[in-house]
Amino acid sequence: MKHIAIFASGTGSNARKIVDYFRDNEHVKVNLIISNNANAPVLEMAKDNGIDTFIINRDYFYDSTQILSELNTFAIDFIALAGFLWLIPTYLVNAYNQAIVNIHPALLPKYGGKGMYGMNVHKAVYEAKEKETGITIHFVNEKYDEGAIIFQATCSISPEDTPKEIAKKVLQLEHQYFSKVIDDILMTTNK
Ligand code: GRF
């Protein structure tokens, strides 16, 4: 059995999709949700699904390596970042080599990097009058949005789409593909 931890600090719609996708899976189990926001709605979803949660703060995450023991306690093999905005520290990248993935709401390498999250991304795409956008699922390294790209999917943008409409199209792609891509990685690697 492979165990996944999801790091999420917001609404958690992607986290919910992942939990739903693997609910009856015999080989993969989501058994921990980690958040840096004690009020994040994602924690309610975890509670409703009987999944353990763990709240972290900056000192704990950056000035200690204690989270590794926590992940160990839950026998975590793989980490999915779903709306988690903090940079992953080197000790964690090294401990989970090629076993941390992030989903980014644009076609990297465009519209990535520090500050490029949520509506900031969609507004930038809109202002640049892009004709298409999409999602990128990538391995995580010590830099924002720079790890190796695993998967991308695109959607077209029509001239009348507002940033909000672009966000909606992109979120739909995220929900469609993220769990499946995680499943594929877990099936094809020994992570
Ligand atoms: C998604 O757009 C994802 O690409 C980004 O954060 C957002 C999370 O949304 N990394 P949700 O919390 O899963 O609804």
C-alpha cells in the first residue's frame, strides 16, 4: 500500500478530488493532510473523510526537520501539493526525491515563479491576451515551479473570457487530471 500526504492550504477542491479518486483503491491511500492554515476549508473535508490532519508553522517547517518524523509516522511515500504556497525546503525535497508533485494553474515555464498563484496567474494570462492556457503537473524542487514537468493539458481562451472564466476552465482541467496523473506516477515508479 502506498500512502499519500496532501499539502493544501485553501479550499481544497483538488484535495477532495484526490481523496474521492483513491477512496476505494487497494494500493493507494490518502492518509494525511498537512496545512499551514488552521482555518483552511480543506481541513473540514479531511475530517469528514476521517483523514488525519496536521498544521504546520514556518519555524517548524523551515527551522526543523520534524515534519519528516510526522511523515514517517504515517508511512508517507508520496506528497501532492494542492494549493500549498510555501516553498518546499531542501531537506524535504531530498527526503522525497521525485516523490513530491505540484499542480500549477498555467502552462509552465510561462506564468510561474514567486507570486504566481491563484488569480495572479489568470490575470497575467488574460493581460497577455493568450489564446490558450492550461495546467502543469511537475515534480517539486527547491525553486518555485521549476521541477521537471510531468504532464500538461491545455484549454483555449476566447476573447470574451474574463480572468475568472479562465480560472474556471483551468480548475476543471485540474480536477480532471491531477488524481489520474498521481495514480500513473505511483503505478510506474516505485515511489
Ligand atoms: C489550484 O488552482 C492549484 O493549481 C493551485 O492552487 C489552487 C488550489 O485550489 N496550486 P483548490 O484549493 O484545490 O481548490
